[in-house]
Amino acid sequence: MGDARRPPAVPIPSVDTADRIELYRALEASLGSPFSSDPLAPNPNPLIIVISGSSGVGKDAVIKRLREVREGLHFVVTATSRPKRPCEVDGKDYFFVSKEEFLSMVHRDELLEYALVYGDYKGIPKQQIREYIGKGYDIVLRVDIQGAATLKRILGDSALFIFLVAESESALVKRLMDRKTETKETLLVRIATAREEVKHLRDFDYVVVNAEGMLERSVKLVESIIDAEKAKVRQRNAVI
């Protein structure tokens, strides 16, 4: 009885001489089921990419170039209660709102993270992240070290954290000096702050050295990190 229920043996033609389609069909018939065209690995999950680092390391330059060379990224526009500067565009640089409106957003739990910075509020809108993750985009968040620590507590290992550094402390100091945007007092504060911030490097997943004149290399390294994360068997899965 057992032998009677077995499927009949299917002759498989010679691999060297058989027609390709004939051989393919014979292999299917021999195995008793058609070959699937479905992907063997699922599509990677959208990533939340948190990029942080001290003042002067080139966060804006790296993110600007990354957006130019890589598709499928959405850079989250931060909401702020500070006044708009003449060169800024509402909805592109920031979402400019009143303090009252900002606090209403906090009360409605619409912000992933927020902080009071130099007397004005800054925060990351949740809905913007949800909308673009739903479309399959990777999300890029640019935050300071304190913001990154807050996001790490909220998102844990579900997000990807990248720390940007200069090639040395000396190089960072020279960059801050060359900007000529600081008083001697604020320059000292930024340098002292940077010394403390670099101690948090081990709280991040990756470190990228953004050396002077090597922007393209830095951006390619960030891209490689993103690609490696998308090739992982165990994917990060951020839920906002």
C-alpha cells in the first residue's frame, strides 16, 4: 500500500543536453511542487537613524550630503518655539510654532523627544516619523548628545545610533575657532562640553570619523553602516 501511494518517478533529462525549461519542469515534477519566485529573504525594515556628535564635527554637512546621494531617506524636521531667522524656511529648516502651541503638542503626547534649549523648546514630531516609516522610508534624526541619550532610553536597540567625531581634539578646536561664531567664553564652553560628550561614545552603535576634507568618505561609511544593518538577519523594528 505504501508503494502504491508514492508519486510516479519522473525522469530527469541530462543536465548537459536538456532544454533549460524542460529540465526546470522535470525538477519541479520530481520534487512534487513548483519552485517559488517569492523572495527568500524578507524586505528589510525601515530604520530610524540617530546621528549625533559634538559641535563642529560636521553633522549638518554629513546629513546634507547623505540626502543628496541616497534615496529613501526622510530627514525629520524638528518643531521649535524660537523665532524664524530671515534665511530659514518654515517646514524645511524647522516647524516654527509658538511656545503655547509647542506645550500643547507636549500635552497631546505628539513629540517623541523634546528639550528646552537656551530658553526655547525643540522637539521631534511623532506623526512625521510614523507617516514616512509607513511609506518605507528610513528616518534620519539629528540630535545633540543629550537628545541622543533621551532617544536611547525611549527607542533602545530598535534605532541605529551613529556618533560623529573629528579626527582629534586639536582638529575639533581648530574647526570651532575657524567658524568665528563664538566669543572666547562660549568657545571655552563648547570645547569643555565636547570633552565630556566624547565620553558617551560607547553608548552608540557606530562611530564615524569625519576628518577635515574627507566628507565623501564619511558619508560612504554611514551608507555602509545602513546597508549592513539592512542585511542583518535580526532586523531592528522601531515602533513609534
